[in-house]
Amino acid sequence: MLEQFLQHLAHEKRLSPHTLTAYGKDLKQFAEFLEKTYNLKDLDKADFRMIRGWAVSLVEAELHHRSVNRKLATLRSFYGYLLRCKVIAANPTLRVSALKTDKPLPMFVEEKNLQLMFDEVTFADDFDGIRDKLVMELLYGTGMRLAELLTLRDNDLNFYDQTLKVLGKRNKERIIPIYKGLADLIKNYQSIKRENFPNASTNVLILTNKGEPAYSVLIQRIVNKYLSAVTSLQKRSPHILRHTFATHLLNNGADLNSIKDLLGHSSLAATQVYTHNTIEKLKKIYKQAHPKA
């Protein structure tokens, strides 16, 4: 059932390869715990006490509560799938509560630093350099996820309307507007791509220097390389640019519902985390400006 579940996540839920790997590792780790602790080899025979025991063991191993909760979320999804398939009669994870955690504020790059990168950092004039600049502009200019960037195709772009179509989680499509400079950059990149790879067998937008579809590690390397020049943040990932996109929009007056739609969030609750960054900024301004602060 484990492999069937992972296939379900890959084909029905369209989860990224990175997420699928994490799910697989969590479930195999839990399976090893069951066999070692309870001499139980069948995941579908586990009860809530065993799941709670695993969570306790993870905490005792000094795993962060947030990581434990992520692993428990994997089990909830797995046992929910078994329940829908009528393999089990009840979901044992429903009696296991998530651990309390402090919500971290999303990290983001300061607006002046990101502008410095686009204005001052030199991108090479060859295919790699133009592609790298496009990757940075797309992630920051649209707030799309890494998995969405990797699946973006040439025909997802509408230059007349200056929009692009993104296929997000659970096959949900959304339309994101793009600014003229980004549209021009895409056109330039596509022209150079056709010159370099006239016989390319794919219409995926972002390619490697061998004309093959880009992969997640390549995009992460690109982002890390250019963000390293302008920020001291320890985490310099594509998702940081997504956080930066949302935070900059909010700081410049965009309403939360619009940001929710642009990010492809299913509920406003997921977007509200960005308001905390704005509140922290207001507190800082208040302390600097108010006579009694």
C-alpha cells in the first residue's frame, strides 16, 4: 500500500519529487520503528498508541517539534488514504494531536537588496546567464513555487495580455500578471533558446545548458548563487523569493486577498502569515519615530 499511496500522491495530487521523497522517508522510518518496537510489519495494523509512541521517540531524539508535526502530517495523509481505500476502518492519527510550535516569520530579502541584485549583479550574455536572470525574475516577479517553475511551458505565456498560466497544487490553474520587463526578458530568452536548441524535444520553458528540462537542484543553485551576492540570509532558496514577492506586495499596499490569489493559496489563513512581517516593520518604525517609544 505504501507504493500505491506514493503513486497516488504523484499522479493525483501532483506533489513534487522532493515532497514525495520526504513522504517516503517518513513512512519507511515509521515502519522501521513499528518493527523494532512492536515487532509489527504491517503499517495498516498500527494504532494511535504506536503513532504517539513514535512521536515521543522523535521528541526524545531532540527532533524539532515542527519536524515531528510534518512527519505526523505524513501519517495523517497515509492513513486517510487507507481509510478511503477501505483498508482500515478508522484513521488512528485522529487521536494524535500535533505538538505546539512557535510560528516562524517567513524570511525575505529586503527590497533594496533585491533591487541591487537586478541592477548591479552581472548576468552573462550567454544562454546560461540569460536563463539565470529569467529564473530570478520569474520567481520574484510572480511568486510561483519551484515545482510550478519547472513545469512552466512556452505556451503558458500570453504576451498580448502580459500574463502566464501556472499549474499549481492539486492541478489548480491560476493566471499571474507579469510586468513588461519580464515579458521582454522571456521573449529574448525564448529567441536564444531556439537558436541554441533548434531541435529541442520539449516545450518546457526553463532548460539546462544541454537543452533538457531544468531540475530542482539546478534552480536552487542559481538562486543561491545570486542571492549570496546581496543577502546574508542563511536560507537562500526559491521559496525565499516567493516569501519576498508576497512581503513586498503587502508592504507596498496590496490587499491580502489579491496576494492569496497570486500565490495560489487555498485559504486566506495561509497568506496571513505575511502580515506579521508588516507588523514587525510597523513596530520598528514606531520605536524609531514615536517620542515615547
